[in-house]
Amino acid sequence: MADTLRELLSDEELLGFYEQMVLCREFEESCAEQYSKGHITGFLHLYSGQEAVAVGCTAALQPKDYILSAYRDHAQAIVRGADPKKVMAELFGKGTGLCKGKGGSMHLFAPQFNFMGGYAIVGGQFPIATGLAWASQLLEEDRVTACFFGDGSMNQGTFHESLNWSRLWDLPVLFLCENNFYGIGTEVHRASAQAALHRRTCGYDIPSEKVDGMDVIAMYQATKRAAEWVRERQRPYFIEAVTYRFRGHSMSDPAKYRSSSETDVWKSRDPIVNLSRRLLEEGIATKERLDEITKRCLTRVEESVRFAEESPWPEDAEVWEDIYV
């Protein structure tokens, strides 16, 4: 591994990573506030703590590559290019939302950025990712399909079926497991006979690796290597990103199943704090520059909330739009 960040990326790219992570964190914390005010209803799953995975992985992919996510999908959509204003409006259920207020938190979708959806059904994205990769292969499009999912979904039948078909047909799928150690409130070792999740791909002859999901640079490097491997060989690959969510499974979860000492250990590995420390130590940014970035992100989030509050509800006639029959 390189000794300094500048040996890997430009200052502009590094500061871009930092800004994207801060934007995602501030957006999610604002979502929690808006949920408590009753402006966001239903289920709300926040991404705070896992930002390095979305930012590092997305930066390593090409714009033409497909991305799919689970229901903790706000950060992935924003990092991919979705306007935070439209994402917030979608969470509010407003007509100006990313999906016209019809999808909400768990069903963000932005095909213009090749972000092919967040999926509320656990494991629902696996067969869709496999199908997209198969279509790309048949059309000779040279795309990688990146499928994000949580550790809890790996016991679903769709996971095993999709890995089997992706290897049997040699499809260009990059499986990205965000292992935050808990499927809702159940620890990995209580639900999986093989707690080292990346090793479970051996049954399908799919290469895999385990990566520090709290390090945005590590995630960028690993995903870049893996995506190039998938693109060149037209075969699936699997990354287990070891990460941690700082909040409960959803806003209704007080996370009493985790000890405060465990949470403290992982918060000391906060991907934003640790990247800022390295940027300062290596002279890539000053504290004033980082403060300026944080202020800019806070302003964008405040503007997003204001946009959502002032946006109209969908028209009644919208109930007949965007349906098959």
C-alpha cells in the first residue's frame, strides 16, 4: 500500500471523497430529525457510519455501470448523482421527489444515473442484478453490475440462486456485501454457520476478499481492482466490506442489543474523522478548508429540507401514471 494519499489520488479526488461522505452523513442525520418531526413516515433506515463503502465503491465504478442497493439506499443514490433535494422530497412523499413521491425511503430509483433501485424486500436485488448483468452480456455493453446488500440478506435463497447463475453463465456482477454485523438485531455468528462471509462464495467458485469498509481509500482500491477483473474476465467477484452502522437498524430500533463499548470502538473508526485526520497530517487540506466543506454540505442539506417542505403533494391523477396496465 502507498505511504501517502497523494501517491494514490489527486487532492481534488481526496477532498471529493471527504465532501461526499460528509454530505451523506449530514443528510442522514437530517433525515432522523425530519422523521422525529413527522415529516418522514414509514420505515427509515440510515447509513451513518457506512459512508466509506458507498463513496469508495461508486468512485471506482464507471458511469455506465449499474448499481443496485438494499433499503439503506439514500447515500448510494446521492453519491451516484441523484439531487439531494429530490431525494429528500421523495422521503417526504412529495411530487417533486426522485420517484414523484411514490417510492419513499426504500425504493429510490434513478435510471438516468444507472442507479437501478433500492429494494425493500431483503435480497430482492440479487436476481435483478443477475438479470441486468445477463442483459449487458447479451447486448455486449461492457457494463459491470454492482450489487450492494447487507450481511442479513445472505441467508436468503435469492443470494445462493443468483451467485450460482452468475458463475454458471459467467456474468459481470460485482457483489458488494456491507457487513455491519447485524441483520436487524441478530449478530452474524448467530445466523450464519460461516461468519467469515466472503468465504461462502467458495461453493460457487467465485473469488472473494474482505476489505476494511471504514476506510474509503481501501474501498476505492479494492473495488477498482475487482471491477476491472469483472470487466476483463466477464465473471462475478465478491467483496465483503466490514463496516458498522452508528444507529439502529431503523429509526424504530433503539439498538439495545449492542453494548456501548462496542459502539464506542467502531465510532473511533469513523471514516469521516479518520480521512480528515489523514488529510490534515499530509497537508492536503487545512482545518479551515474542511470546515468550509462541512458548512457547504450543511447548506445543501438545509436547502433539501426546505425544498421538500415547500414542494407540492402529488396530484390525484398521478395514481394512474407509471403503471403497466
